[in-house]
Amino acid sequence: MKARAERLAELLPEAEVDVLLVTDLVNVRYLTGYTGSNGLALIGAKTRTFITDFRYVEQAAEEVHPSFERRRAPQDLVEAIADALPADTVRLGFEAAHTSVRDHERLAELVGERVELVGTTGLVERLRAVKEPEEIEHIRAATVLADTAFERLISEGLIGRTEREVAIALEYDMRQRRADRPSFDTIIAAGPHGALPHAQPREVEIRRGDLVVIDWGAELDGYCSDCTRTVAAGEPSDEARDIYELVLEAQLAGLKAVTAGAGGR
């Protein structure tokens, strides 16, 4: 966590800000370790401040990296930012994609004319894009967990179970294996229903021969897996086999083209 904050501070001169206000909770967790639902961080060359309200003081004491000063604030955390800024702060960066108009207006009112607010985009995300070895292990563990739950689901069979029942069973199994939660709403879609990009599981039984789209993932220790599989419930029909072969042929042709293009460059 300390190294991440230091790397972020090194990006601030490029963004022409003295301190960055981090409010997106995913970014806050990445920088501080905090997993609660109300918190923010201030990062500068010599600034490492975490702010939350009274409900999360104990949680922050356990989770937030000790390199951060921890401050307690009203539930509307914007109210505490001005007092937490170093006296020499002239330009305060904020995450433009994660700051509401209301919070921006209130923040401008509180910091006054001495501090200029500067919108920034993607500073923390730039760091997050390059995964550290520990992060890769977290992602791998989330993938193994989800795959194991999927294998058990398939071994128990799909025929006669509703899409909703299958979704619940898969999510329950992942939870049993210590997943924090599903990465997203699980998709179980049989037959023509599988053509919908984000199909919702229905109270409809899966029939023998149906092709079933299963799109699922597990969140573990803050990192997510995401996988999609299309499986046959029992023996697929001749039509389903033909469609499968057609799609497979198209995928292989696409892969061959991409590989050839990369080799040409």
C-alpha cells in the first residue's frame, strides 16, 4: 500500500496537482486497504490521509495501512476535506469520473479561493492496470474457486432444474468456498434465451438437448474472475452441433488471422 501511494504521488506533477482526492471506493481500497462503503483518501508528496465516519473507525483501524493518518469525519465526508489539506495545497485534484456535481460544488465552497480544483482522469487506474505478483495470485485464486464450483455444478446435471435454481446453486457453492460475492449477476440462459447478452435466470426448466450459456465469476479478496461457457444439457441436437462447429470454425479463423497479423508486425 505504501509503495502504491508513493507511485501515485510521483504522477501528480504531471497532472499539475499538489494533492489528489481519491473518492472511488475501488481506488481507495487499492491505495489504503479499506473495504468499507464510506471513505476517501488524500495523496500528495508528503500527504497520506484517510477519512471516514464514526461507523467505520474500528474497521479502518484494522484495514487502513499504517502509513496513512486516519481521520474521523461527518458522514458527508466532503465536509472534512478542507481541514485535512496541507497548508501549502494550491491545486487539489479530484477524480472527475467519480465526483458528483453536488460534491464538486460543495468542495469548491469549502476550500475557498485559495485552492483550485483540478479534474483528473485515470491516475489510480493507470497504476491498477499493471498487476503486481500478489494481485495476479488473487485473480488466479478467484478463477480456481469459480472453476471448481462450476465443475461441481456440471457434475450434478442441469436437466430439469430451472435457470434460477442453477444460478442460486452456483453462487451458493462459490460462497461456501469463501468467495466474497459473485463478481456480477450470474447468467444461466438455456436455448434461445442464451442469445440475450445479459439474460436474467428464469423460472424455466432446462430441457434435455438445450445449449446453456453460463456466465459467472467469483470475487475473492477484492479481485474478480469472469468466465463464460456454453454447455449442452445431455446430448445436443444435430442442429446444435452444426452451430457449435460453425462458431468454432469462425473463432479459429479469427485467431489464425490475429496470430498472422502479429507475426507480420
